[in-house]
Amino acid sequence: MTAIRGQVYVVGDNVDTDQIIPAEYLNLVPTIPEEYRKLGSYALSGLPRAAGEPPFVPAGATTTPYVIVVAGRNFGCGSSREHAPIALGAAGARAVVAESFARIFFRNCVATGELYPVETPERIVDAFRTGDEAVLDLDASTLTNARTGATFTLRPLGDAGPVIAAGGLFEYARKTGMIPGTRPA
Amino acid sequence: MTMTEKILARAAGRRAVEPGENVWVRADVLMTHDVCGPGTIGIFKREFGPTARVWDPDRVVLIPDHYIFTADEKAHRNVDILRAFAAEQGIPHLYDVGTPRYKGVCHVALPEGGHTRPGEVLLGTDSHTCTAGAFNEFATGIGNTDAAFVLGTGKLLLKVPATMRFVFDGEIPPYVLAKDLILHVIGDIGVDGATYRAMEFAGEAIMRLSMEERMTVCNMVIEAGAKNGIIACDETTRAFVRARTSRPFTEVANDPGARFLVERRYDARTLEPTVAKPHSPDNRALARELREVRLTRAYIGSCTGGKVSDFVSAARVLKGRRVAVDTFLVPSTTDVARALRTETIDGRPLLDIFRDAGCQISLDASCAACLGGPRDTFGRINGPEVCISTTNRNFPGRMGSKEGQVYLASPYTVAASAVTGRITDPRELLQ
């Protein structure tokens, strides 16, 4: 598949969809390109931050320097808003590596193809600091912290694997004959 | 098979299904609203083509409810998108803003409109779609992409969830409401305690609950991460559904050999008024343990705590009393708003009881401040408020400002706390 290399952004447990994209921005429609980009600029803006902690998207910017979010348990809990994985993807993040995900968020990642939702069998939030360089190797199922050299094994993608590999729900359905042909021009 | 497994097997055209299996399931109803509908429609057109038709216009229900009473122009545009789509596709079930059909919060509007029926599969672009499990159906929240797929095909690939069963023996005490019961369960199993699972509620205490109270229980299963909540069908269910739709339905019951992942038994008589402290629905305490917590406001509304019976409960406490903190009331639907004038306690309409008590009441039924919303939303938390609320979530910033602190509780506890200005066990005020 692919390796994703870049800086990580570290968050804790139970980061809900209101923290990923606050409800006041749900007036934006993700399929309108200009509003898609705007959603990206607000990604994780609802997250409470300690003094000195950098925001996910720097002030005045529309994209993030962090390509991998490292999280604890139950990432993406709360509402079913697809705006949440879309905001992270639109900001430029490519993957969330978490101890566990809330069901609808995980599914929305898979269905949209915006982000790779990857689980780890162990807790990794304490082994990373925001800004660490990391390599997420989806073929080898590993996440390596370039600063410390520590490598962590990822859980297999399971049932979501074939859907992710096909490029999302619609492509999977076309591939398996559930819907005909190709996407209309 | 369990009730959930039987519904999914039937919807998949199979004799049986096993937990963990992925099956293509036929949807009976797809619901969407003003916040997720426009994006869903955008994906539908992108993937199926600009002239595509929905699979069955009569099975699509469009309920604008989130951002209605706001000056926000994009919010108004989003309702326009729903209108245009309903007209183009010939969808009869649009509960349009500014018309007598307008209802308000989708999870309460769906049953009112006769769209919740036993044995069916209801998919909705909102996590609290699980509310409808109270009607003995499989109901779950999905994203825009999945919803767009359903719009075009009437089907969705779903993983069959294993069932966790929660049995409540005995009778619930008169000062305890369904909200206390579900907060107690979430406190037990945690906010990810039922991830990918069905939660079934059973036992004498559950089957004695009204339909609205059963809805409150199933509404919050998502707060434990569950895929769906479900309750058996009885005469309470049948009477409610038959009064609102003439469509036939086929109820489901657990088979004698149904297998449950876990079964937990509770003595309902031991339940007490329960609160979820900031900032998580599983941060459980008893109301009587929190009497030192000073409040700056109270809020009664939403799909969880803004139904007719929720306001009746609040009025029982507030009658003849004055609130000590700003207390915001928002009915979930227009039917509930009307009931505030027609429902009475000792001959006094609820609306008058609330006005006498000094509450701030908006009769504009909607989701309002439950999820914060645009800055001009009624009751929104815009600073370091300490709020006790009948709503469903209290993650940081859920009702607006990240500086706010939200305590979740039953309508009894919220009303009692509004009177004293601190978190109060309603037993102190209920006679």
C-alpha cells in the first residue's frame, strides 16, 4: 500500500466529534469545495489545549503541519457528522492511529476514504510528543517514532480492509457488483 | 437469534445471521436533516449522476431541525437544498420550516409522523437515530457517504452487532426517570462500553415505561458507543404506532435460544437520581453527592429531554416555585410546544407554570443549544457557565463555549437544581 511520513499530533482519550469539528461549523457542506477547505481550517479547533500547546491548524493557516494524529481510546465518539473525518482530511492529515475508535467515525473514515483509521493493540499516546517525526507503514502494519526509534505494531484493518483497498464504499460496491459501472462523468 | 439479529436477517433476505457477519441490508426508512442532508445529496449526485433518482421517495424522510432559528445564511441555504431535493425527487415527507408541517427535532418528529415501526430498519444521518430502537426496530446513525449510498440503492452493508442485555427488575421509584436509568448504565460500562454492540433493555421496569421514556433510554445508547438500542414490542408500542400510521409492521421478539454477549441485571428499586459530571456522559455521580456544585444556568430541551413528559416532569417540580438561575426551555417539536399550552397540572397549563417560575421559554422547536450551534442560538453557552441540562452530551464545548461545564441529569433533577441554584436531588422538592 503506502507509507505515510511526517509530524504527529498527540491527543488523549474520548476526543469527540465536537472537538474535531465544533457544531457551529456544521453549516458548511463538505461537497462544496470552498466549504470543504474551510472545514479543514477548523479541524480540532474544539480541542481544549494546555498553555503552550500548538493548535492542530496554526492561526491564519488552512492546513496542518501534522499528517498523523496519535490518539488514545474511543477517538471520534459522539455525533455521526461526516464533517469530522473530512475536516481532518481537508486539513491535510492522512491517518489517525488510536487505541480504539468510535464506530461511526471509523466507518465514516472508511466510507469517505479521507483518512486511514488505524488501531494499535497497546496505548501509544505516551510514546509520542506532538511534533515528533513518524513513519506509518501500512504494508508492514507498523508505526515508528523517528525521534525515539520505537516501533509499534498496528492491528489488522479487518472487515474494513477490502473497502479501504477499493477506495471507499462506492468503489467497493462497484467492484463487488452491488452498483453498476463507473462513477458518472 | 436476538431481536436485532432477526430484524437484520429479515432485511438481508436471510434465514439467519450471526454477530460479526457483514450483510447487505434493505433500509425501510432513510432520515436526514439540514446539517447532513446537503452533503448527502451532494455525494448522491456525484456518485449516481445529476439526474439520478432516489430508490423510493416514500421511504426518505427530510426533517430540518438543527439550525433553523438563526440569522446564519448558510443554515438557510441548507434548508433550501433539502426543499429543492424534495421537489425534484417527489419526496412527500419533508417537514418544512415555515409551514404547518414543520416539526423540529428529528428523533421526536419521526415517531410523531408515524415513521418508526416495529421490525423495520431505520437509518439516519444523526447519531441519536438509535432513539427509535424504543419502537422495537433496528435504528442507527450513519454518515453522509453511507446515506448517499442508501438514497441510490436502498441498501447498506452492515455488521451484525452482538447484543448486550440490560434487565431491570422491579419498579422504578417515583423520583427516578429514564434519564437516571440510562446515565446509571453508561456510568457502569463507560463511553465505549458498548462499541459495535446492540444494547437491549428488558425487565418489568422497562416495560412499565411510557414510549417517551423508552425513547430516552435508547436515545443515549450512542453515549456508550452502541450501534443500536432495542426494546421488545408490547401493547404500549403497538398503541403508539397504530395511532400514527396505518402501515402494517411485523414485530420481533428474542428467540428462546437467543445468545447475549453479556446480561446485566439491576434492581430498579435501588436507582437514585443520577448525574453525569463534566466532561463525559460516563462521569457518573448521584445528585445527592453534588449538592456543593453551584450552577449558573439550567437547560431543558433536545431529543433526550425535551419531550412532553419531560416538561410535565419539570413542571411538577417548578409549580409554585421560582428558579434561582437562568433556566432555558426549548420544546423538541411543534407538537411538544402546543402541549405546553394544553397539558396541565392541577388545572394550570405547563407554559404558565414555567412563566410563573421565571423560566426563559422559546417556543421555536429545534435542537437549539443541545449542540451549541450558531452563535445566536437560544440558550447557547457562550462563556464559563456551569449548566445542568436534560440533553445527552457534555464533552468540552458541546453546548457552545469550551469554557462551559455541563452536568447531565433528568428533568426532575434539572428543575430541582434550577430552583436552588445548586445540584439538587429532586426528592428534596418532590412531594
